[in-house]
Amino acid sequence: MLLTVRMDNPVPSARPAAGGRSGRRDSIYPHRSVRAFPLSSARSWAGVALALLITVLSVIYAVPIMEAHSRVAAVLAQWAGLPVTAWTPIGVFPGLEPASGPVLAIPVFKEVSEGARLLLILSIVALLVVAQRFSLVRNVANFLIVLLVASAVANAVFDNFRLQSTAFGQIWLRQEMLVWLLLPWVLILLFVIPQPNLPRGLLWVVFLQAYGFFFSALRMVFILGVLHYTGLIFMPPLWFLLGTLSDLLFVLFFYSLAIHRSSGELWGVRDSWQSHF
């Protein structure tokens, strides 16, 4: 005869873990990096409302915004001494036209001066030295070297290819217009939610939207100046460094400033973070 014994062990009660924490929880609490964020529905809706307002105004007044961008770029080009002869109408997107593009001479490769070609070689040598001495930027330096070498080969093969300055202006405005439409939605996640002060976070969004507008005009004029004097030799690295990547970097730069100030208000400034000199 086989005797089977069944024993039902009750679930042991949760015992407090080290530090007074419970061993069992009904839910997972937020990570400590975001635990002190002042999250609220009012804050979220205020950020969404501001981002939606900026996006709608950017769409409605897209043509005047692009015209203002061209006027700012024209002033900067005049200050830089660039021989821009005119600003001609260009189409950016269907329904978003006309905008204005600069008329500026960009030489083909066979018209580029010997100084510009020597500058290309010196730039590659300088990047090789940087890659050897500074491991932190080694990958970026190597990538820029690849871009410069590829640009030199492409320009040597297609030495009659000419990029019109108006085409460059069209491509630039297409890129920046998309950035201006998406930027406020990124900014509310970075500057409204982590900010203990809601009005300050909203001001950060407005400020960075305006800063991105003027920074775009400055980068555009700088690239045009380089293209005017050196042709398309430095076009790939310039587009990589001063294109959308620059938009990302300036947002992250101001985000680091904002989050440093907010963390000091939320948790207090720690003496270990400060240098004593």
C-alpha cells in the first residue's frame, strides 16, 4: 500500500531587506536617476501645448521664417565679406515656397587654388596626429580622414562637377525646416520634464528654438564661405560636423547646463563636485 503525504507550505511573509526595504513589492519604483523628477499631468500638458503651438506656427509661417533666415544669413555674409551677388527664389517643399537662396560662385575642382589643395593635405596630416595622440577623439578623427580622402578622390574623378550655391541653400533649408518642426518635441522631454520650475523649462524651449534658428544661419554662411574659397573639397566633413550633428550637439550642450542647475536645486550642490582652488 502506497501512502502519499501532501504538505502545503504557506508563502512566507515578506521580510524586510537590508536598509529597511521590503523584499517584495507590488510595483517597481522609478530609477533613482528620475525618481525626483517633478512629474505631473499639468507639466506634461503645458509642454505638449507649447510644442504644438511652435509646430503649428512654424508650419503656418514657414515662408516668412525662411525669409527671415535668409535675411540673417545675408547680413552675416556681408559681415564676413562674402561676394554674394543676389538672393534668388528657390523651392523648399511643395507648398513651402518661395524661399531665398544665395548666389555665390563655388569653383569646380580644377579651378581650386593650390593653397586649398595643400590645406587638404595638411588637414589629413593634422587629423592623423590627433588620432595618434588623443584616444578620445580617435574614431572621429579617422572618420574625418576617410571623408577627406573620399572627397579628394571624387573631386579628382569628377573635376568638372559644379554645385550651385542656390542648390546648397535649398538642401540646407529643407534639412533645417525639418529640424525646426521636430525640435520642440525633443526639447519638452529634455527641458520641461526635468525642470523643477515649469516656466523656466518653457523658456528653455523657446530660447533654444530661437537659438537654433540663428545658429543655422551662422553655419550656413560659414560653409558657403569655405565652399567659395576651396570648392567641394571639404564639403563632406563640413556637412558631417555642421549639419544635423551640430543641432544635436547644441541641444545637448544646453541640456547639460540646464540639468546641472536643476540637479543642484533638487538634491543640493555637493562639495565633491566643486573644485577647490
